[in-house]
Amino acid sequence: MDLIGRYLSGDISAGEKAELMAWVDADSANKAFFDEMIRLWSVSSEYEEEPFETDAKAAWAAFEKKFDQRFSGSPPGALSGNHIPEAKVVKMRPLRRALQYAAAILLLLAAGYWLFSTVGDSSIQMASVRTGAGEQKELALPDGSKIVLNENSELAYVASFEERRVTLSGEAFFEVTKLNGKTFTIDAEGATTTVLGTSFNVRAYPSEDKVEVSVKTGKVALEKAEGTSQKIILEAGKAGTYNKQKEVVEEMLISNADAWKTSRLDFDSIPLSAVVEALERYFNVDVEVANPQLLKCSFNGQFVQPELQDILNTLSYTMALEVEKQNGAYVLSGDASRCK
């Protein structure tokens, strides 16, 4: 129950999520149970705007009384045959409170079942790789696919790798090997990326509001992990995002997504808006543009082992921009009519 609870609350690591998903996929009964927990969670979340103390015994007593009085007219205790003292509850419309108690009780009953289930079974051996700040790691998967993991990231998968599926938290560049038509799947922060054999970059940090997928070679399918058939197909040179808040996927221009791995920034008639995003991502800085019309101006430049000041100086010279640092951010200003 602990892993499902962590999953529902969003407080789950990539390794834990991979372990949970392996258990879910292992048996249809497991999947049915997991889906029911998601449904119950969504029901109870509809009633979170008022205080609720999760005292199981008091919750059951209050729900039993409300249920009997409202729907059956029978005396309190009819559901269990035992008398439980009435609990003190926060004022709330009776039906709404009853529904919330019901959802909470169902979750508690499900937890009892969970104690006898096989989630966390030692027979499911997990493998995971993590990186710290400023650290990158290269690894090879059992199917021959190669991955470069960026800093502050984690990749996890079932060690047997019978199903070509991994869970990513952070950023990684994938070179997936083709294998008899078997798909390769990446679960990352609510988005699912599916391929046969290709190379691409996935950025999915928990602290960011989007999951970004940029394709270098081949073709990639990007979709929301659960509850929708919405999907986009990205070909070489294309990129897409999954918006966590809106829960939608869409194609989008992302420049130099794998610059962290190549140590290069190449801008070939790229709009300044995409240049700014690339600089912010690569150097971890804030860049603002005072005149919104400048964002449509294009920029050309190639930088190996790039330095931020060198790029800002080039922008200033070629686009007649002024660059100032204000409140920790680099501010670009100028006349958009002078853009070429």
C-alpha cells in the first residue's frame, strides 16, 4: 500500500515507480486493484476543501450512523453489529461527509488486502542508476540500448528486462537498439514515450511543469501515461512536450535539447525565444526579453564548449541588443525592426 500511496501523492522515486508498475503489469488482478485505487483516490479528492481527520475507527462509526439514518432507518451499529461511540466531526453537509468517509473507508479496506498482495515481492529484482549534481553516467541496458544520464537523474527498470520498459526521473539521452519489432517504453513524470529503435532526448524533472522529448533519429510516440488516447508522433528533428498541469501533449520547437551531452550550442536561424530557452536550460540562468517583438527575430551561431558571456556578446553585436543584469536575470532589450 505504501508504494500506491506514494504514487497517488506524487511522492515516489523512479525506482519505486518502476517496481510498482512491474507489479501492476504482472497480473490482471493487480492492474484491476491499482485502477480501483486511482478511482477511489479521485473520488475522495473531490472533498478536500474542508478539514478531514483520518481516524479510521471514528470515520467508520460516523459513516455507519449517517448511512443507517439516511438510507435504512435502522439503528446505529447495524452494519457491524457492534456499538462504536459516536465520533466528534467537523461540520459538513451530511451527504458530502458520508461520501468522504466512504472513500476513506474503502481505501482502508483496500489497504488490508494490500498487506497480503505481492507488491514489493523479492522475486521482482529492480535495477536503478542515479546521478548527483554535476554528474553524468553512461550505461548499457540488457537489450543493447545505450543511455547517457544527466545530472540529478534516476533511471530504473526490472532487471530481467523481459519487457523493454524504464522509468525516468530527470534527463537522459537514449540510443535504442531495434529488437525484433519489440517496443521500448519510457515512463517519465506522467508521460509515456514509445519507440522501436531510435535516438532521442527526454527531460522530465519533477520540479518542472513539462516533460520534453526531442528526436535526433527515427520516430517517437509521445502520449499521456494514463486515461487518454491523445498521442503525437515525432520524427527526426522534431520535439514535443507533455504539460503536467493541462495534461496535454503537443509538438513544440526545442533547440539544442542534448547540448548538456554534446557541449555544443548550434543556432541555425532560430527564433530568439528558442535561443533564450536553450540558454536558460544549458546555463541554469534566467534570461528575459524586454521587447516581446524581439522573440521572433532569428539568430545564427555555433558555439563549442560555450560560455554564456560569449553568447551574450554575440547576441548584442549581431542583433544590436543591449544586455543588462537586473535582479539576478539577464535582460535583453533593443529595437525589433533592426532584426534580419
